[in-house]
Amino acid sequence: MAGKRSQVERGGSETGSNAPSSSGRRTVEEAVGARVRALRKQLGMTVAELAGQAGLSVGMLSKIENAATSPSLTTLQALADALNTPISALFAELEEARDCSYVPRGQGVTIDRRGTRAGHQYQLLGHSLRGEVVVEPYLITLSKEAQPYANFRHAGVEFIYMLSGAIAYRHADKLYDLSPGDALFFDAGAPHGPATLTRLPSQFLSIIVYPREA
């Protein structure tokens, strides 16, 4: 019971996840703070550098970025000048649309991935339009004509959830036997891919997450 109570206190019952809660729209302070931080990082500036150029203390800038204070218009103008952006840009996230991608059954975009062989079909089920990371969910189908290929390498991390059939999936120097219901999460920088096609046809969900290039 104590565990359940602590989960409710943390907001876990509302989010269904350990991700920070996002209950509706951001406050003005949260939106401005996040925007200032994002613009500062895009310019490669430290907190101390931006604070110095805007005529603020490091502590005050930290409070603004963390939504711990409500900055005056004079302070916002000073920050906008230091970031070389219009003051209106600091409020952009208040009106930012939330991404949502809907793909009806069987209508994912078929993708040819480098290194794939005949019998490997990749269907992209959605895409992220903005943000600091890219998320690519694929439905991968290996037909009876598929051949093993275990030399994929790319940036980010990958999550696999087996839906049907059975394969031995290689990651680096290890093999993992996957059958329906099995999951695998790994650093995608190491060589990986289906090394042994135990039972075909097979199908699995693959979600790839990597940093968006500037």
C-alpha cells in the first residue's frame, strides 16, 4: 500500500509513466523559462555568459529558466537582446502545437533502410515534427524469403517488441532469442539485427530514438 500511495503522490497514476507530469498548458513562467534555456543552448552560451550579457545575476537567470520567478518586461527585453531574438519569441511555446501522428492500419509508409535484404519490410508508423529528439516507430515484417542481417549501426537507442514468429537478435557480441511478448532495449551504436530467423514469417515493433541534428 505504501508503494501505491507514493506512486499517487508522485503523480504516477496520472501520467502512467515516470516522465514529468504535463497537465495541460504550460504557465507563462514555464514557457518563457524553457524558451530562454533552449535559445541559450542553441547559441552555445553558458548560464553565466547569458546572465552577463543581459545584466542579470546567474542566480536570477537560473530562477527564470526554472520557472521559479516571474521576470519583468524589462528583464525579458534584456534577455531577448542578449539572445538576438524578438521578445515575442520568448513566448512562442505558449502557442506551440502538440505533435500527434495517426496512421490507420496497413497505411504506414514503407521505408527502404540501408543494409536491408529482400524479405525485410519496414513500415514507418509515425514521426516527430519538432523537439530535441527524433522518434521513429517501425513495424518490421520478415517474410519467408528474408535473409539474416545483423550489421545495422546508427545513433541513439532502439526498443524492439516481438509480435509474431521467432528470431535470434544480435546486439554487439550477444544473441537474444525473441518470441512474441519478448522485448529488447539497446544502444544502437553497436552492430545489431536479426542474426537467425528461427520461425518465419515474423513481425516486430521497433522504436528508434536519436538526437535531432541542428
